[in-house]
Amino acid sequence: MAGLSNPISLFRTAAQSAPGVEAVSSQDTAALQAEVLALFDDLRDRLLRYSLSFGIARHDAEDVLQECFLALFRHLQAGRSRENLSGWAFRTTHNLSLKRRASVHAEYRAAVPEETAQIQVCDDGPGPEEHVLFSERQERLRAVVRALPETDQMCLRLRADGMRYREIAGTLGISLGSVAASLARSFERLQRMDAR
């Protein structure tokens, strides 16, 4: 699946070969396609950013989105719940991104010697002083975020993407109180880092 394109051809294939799904009329299939395409257009950029936040390459994140929307089409085609489809898409993207990251890391470790993996590439910044200050601040920020538990990191990323607390709770499968506590801890740590 090269590039992130409109998944209509995937839907056609899925509509013809979905196991365990009763025959659906072409009119119903067209309505499902239109519904999923509308969600694709609405959520594509947000889901792509979320998938990229797992540290996977863009082409892998694009593949994750293709898989997510194909799964959504099959989900709806099977007559399953339509409640909070955007949350469903984020949760599916979350799970698929974790799987993709694990498989990419396993392939990378098998293919790249350890000495090569530790080589760092310098970034061309606007000016030496500005670059140093910006880089130091960004590294402190990254260190604070990396030090957070994975659930706190995911809550922070989803909140930064504009999701409400209830949507984050549904996406990650945790309570609303856990989301609030997680974000409060994360914001407190980030503020302490910024005060230094």
C-alpha cells in the first residue's frame, strides 16, 4: 500500500470477499463506502499524526491508516456498533501502530549492527546559538515525555491532538479519572521543566 490514498478500491475488495458477512446490496455498500470515506477525510490527518507519534516511518503510518479504515469498513459491513466511530478509529490506529512499531523494531535490530544504530545525524538549524537553545529545550522536553509512563504519554499525545478527556478514555480503555490524573501529572512535570 504505497502512499495514503483514498481507500475506495480496498472497500470494493472487502465488500466482495468479507468472510462471515452476508451479501450486502450494492446500494448499502455504496452508503457504507461514503460513510467511511467521510470519516477518512475527517480523521486522516489526525490519525496519521497519532500513528507517527509512535516513532514509525511515514509509509508505515500510512499503511496503518489504510488497515484501520479497511477494518472500519468491515466493522460496519458486519453490522457492528456505530457508537463513537472516531474513538474506534483512534483505538484501532493505536493498536495497529503498536504492532507496526514492534515489527519494525524487530526487523531493524536484526538488520542493523549496534554500532551503526548509535550514529546521530546533525540538524541544520537557523543559527548556532538559536539551534543550541532550541535543541536543549526540545531534548529536555523529550526527556520529560520519555520519562512518563506509556499511558501518560498516550494521553498527552491524544490531548495535544484535540481529543476530549472522554474520547481519550475510550480510545485507551481507561477511566475518565485516570485520564484526568494522567494529564495533570504530565502537565505538572512539563511546567516544572519549563520553569528551569
